Amino acid sequence: MTSLPNKSSYDSQLSLEGVTVRYGDVAALEEVSIAVQPGESLAIIGASGAGKSTLFRALTRSVALDGGGISVGGRDLYRLSSRDLKQVRRRIGTIYQAYNLIPQLSAGVNAALGEVGAMGALQTARVFLAGPEPGLSKKVRAALQEVGLADKADARTTDLSGGQQQRVAVARLLVQRPDLILADEPFAAVDPVTTEKVLETLLELNGAGSTLIINLHDVEIARRFPRILALREGRVLFDGPPSILDEAKLAEIYAGDPTVSHDKEPVDANFRRLREEQARILEGQDGISAH
Amino acid sequence: MASPPTEHTGVGGAIPRVDWKISLIVLVVLGLTGYSAYGVGFDLVELFSNAGPVERFVSEMFPPDFSTATLQATGTGILETFQMSFLGALIGAIAAFPLAALGTQQAPTTGASNSERLLRAIPYHLARFLLNIFRSVPDILWALVFVVALGLGPFPGTLALAVHSAGVLGKLYSETLEAVPSRPVEALRSTGASGFQSFLFGRLPQAASNFTSLTLYQWECNIRSATILGFVGAGGIGQQILISMNLFDYPKVATLVGATIIVVLAVDRFSAAVRRRLVY
């Protein structure tokens, strides 16, 4: 990758003050206060239902708050006009466990949608009817090339494998060049090779200035981030560098979660995969995480 | 009663459990049946004892009239019916689309002000209201309205089919649009797509194949409806059937009805085959 120009028109400093979100009687987030500096990278861990995905939904104002506030670049996210909200969201890139691409559109158009927030009415109609114009299409080609899918631009997304779809989602990020990347368990459903490739690209984007917040189920991957935030039952239980995250703390974070055990015995790879499978199923049932 | 055999412990012996809710439903259905049968004068004895006229009517239909003039009239009527149903479905689909788009619940308005919510609710409810009127008035009533306004002929019939089709398709389209997987749509919105953009790139592509299938099905329904719109003077083969009935020309009626059945079955088969291919 050469240079990544980062638009500095948007200040991505994030600050959460006592954020509380409830679904009925169940608190998904309880008094969460954190600050994230522009360009930081932050891994969030926690058991299923700890509030990780809800935190992401709050950061894009996709869920109503029951208390507290979130400010982006010093402005209250939940008080922005719909026009300003669009401007803020335009600078946020997302990537999910379930890819969340539009299955019927081609990989190229899905990648081009990274720029959807920047498109005017005319360009929107043009991309919809005739595909991306030369400028955008060049960016899309470069992005797909970078993730190794140069020949798949015209393939229907639903015909691609899971790992390939996740790489299309990464290509979308590369087209968008967001200031803030929200990655919601992007590795939970892809193979190890894709995991490394996707992680590498995310870190490159981060190195070029994008703030990166990533939800992870895998503590080992989380340890590769300079700052780890752990949620438990909607509360922040740990916030610091991986060096001070010890086994006792981990046990506390995952206490009572049947899908994760943190004893020191070596875990058989198959058993581990099975556990992750179970975790995914459980997450699907909580109605919060992406599926 | 289909309740499972349950043994109550402590009561002794197997007592079939009677669910009072099911009993109540059975009672209500029985009551409504009796009430309705009494109301409409439902009488099987009368059906079979007075079957003479029916028998005469049916026997007089045979042999059907295959004269050149009748075949020509049948051909014209069938063609007209076909044209009415096709145009009706097409115009209906074109009118239904924007109304369905407006009448679709978009993403939640988290954090939006009250005036913003109101601004978004007005077109939604207006579109839903229009679609409900279009749909809940049967096409034959719309035909009556247009015949009164425009005079006899296939044109008012076509308009009647178009309005009713717009109502039905609009409802079905918007239900399809609302039922598509919402995560990809939300994902688009969370990266700054407007309501229009997330509709165009998120909902529409996911619903498009169903749209074609629904529209074909509506065309099928229109073919069936178009055959009777002629009874109120709105063109198509129904008009020919009515005239021949009034002239007691039963052999001609037989030809017309026979041709109608064949065409309806053919369109059904064709449309079903196409729709099967569309599903993916």
C-alpha cells in the first residue's frame, strides 16, 4: 500500500459518558465511560451478551440511549441534525462477522458503496443504473486488487465464499478510507488465512490514521492490540494494555460463559472451534450481535 | 379433540383434558356456520330437487357453437381480455412502485427530533392509505366507477384493473421491502447512506426478484378478473358471455367459457413456470 490520505475535516475523537442502553429490563450497556483518541486502536472483549455489539450500535446512533451521552469530535452525537449525522457516519467504516454486504449486487458495486455517503443524488442514480463512474471504478479496482479479488469485481457477492465476502467488505473500507473503523467480530466466521489478511489491512488503515475499534472473541488476537477494553454485563471491567490483563482478570471477564473456558490446559483445536461455533449461535440469540 | 392424553397425577385414572379455549372456538365456529347457513338459505335439498333448469342449461350448451362468427367473436374477446389484463398489471406495477417505496418502514429514527419523525411519517401513512383504498375496493366496483365516468368498453376495464393491481402490488411490494434482511441495510445507513440510498442499494436489490414474481402473479389474477369485468360493460370476453346469455345462445356461451378456461389455465402455467425460474 502506498499512501493513505486521511481527510482531517472530521475529528474522530470519541468520548462516552455514562452511556446506558437497555432492552426492556435487560441492561446491555450500564454507565459506560471511555475516551478514544484519533488514530488509536482498541480491542473490545467480553462474553456473549456483554454489550460489545450494542456499544458499536451506539457509536453509529443506531440504538437509543437510556442515559449518558456520546460525543464525536466534541459534538453530541445524539443531538446532531440528520444532515450532520450523515456527515459523521460518512467517516465511519464498518465490517461485520456476517459481512452484511448486499448479496445480489456485484462485488465491485458493494466495494463502491464505501463511498455511498459521499454520493450526491445524481451519482447515486448513476452508480445504481450504470455502475461506478471511471474515477470510483479505478478506486474499486485498486481496492479489490489489494485484497486479492481483482478478477471478482463483476461476480455476484452471494456467489463468493465467506472469506471472499469478508475481503470485499475490507475493499469497501479501502474505498471509503474512514476516520473510524468499527469491526464487529470480523474474524468469527472466516478462515485463519483470511483473518491474517483482514487484520493486516485493518492495521495498515489504522497506521495511516484511522481509529480502529474491534470486537473480538479471540483473546489471543486481542493481545496484539495496545489497548484492550473488557465488558461484562454491560459494564467496563478492564481498560488497559494487554500486559496487565492476567488470567485472573480473564476468568472474571468470562465467568459463567459456558462457551469460553480460560483454564491453562491446552485446548484441542476441534473443541475450540466447536466452542466458537456455539458462541456464534448464542450471539445470534441475544438479538444484538450482527447476523 | 386433538389434545394429548394426559394423566393427572393424584387424580387417579386417565382423564382426557378438555381445553376450554378449544371448546369455545369449536362452539363459535359451529354457531357461525348455523347462523350463516340460515342467513343465505343454504338448502341441499333444493339444489338437488330443483336441478332441472340447471340440467337443461348445461345440456343446451352442447354441442358448442363452432361457427366462424362465434370463433371470431371469441378470438376478439380473448385478445381484448389478454390486453386488458396485461396493461392493467403493467400500469398497476408502475403506479405501485413509488407508493410501495413511500409506504415502507425505513430504518429506525433513533435520536431524531419529533418534527423529523413527523416529516417521515406523513408520506408513509399517505401512501399506505391510498394503497388500502385501491386494494380494498374490488376491481369490479372500480370498473363500475370508470364505466360511469368514461362509458362502456375495455378502456375503463383496463383502468379498473390497473387501480386494483396498484393497490394489491403496492401492499405486497412494501411487505417484501420490509421483510428483506435488515442488517445489510443498517450497515449502509451506519456509514452515511441516506434513506433513499439505503433503499436503492440495500432494500431494492434484495427484493427485486420477488417483485417480478409478484407482478406476474397479479397479471394472472387480472386475466381471471378481466373475464368478468365485461358483466358491467367494461369490455373483454365477459361482455360477449353476458350478451349471449341474455340471448339464450347457450352453445355460444359454451364456446366462450371453454376458451376462457383454456386461456386462464395457459397463463397460469406460463406464469408459474417463469416464477419458478425466478426464485433464487
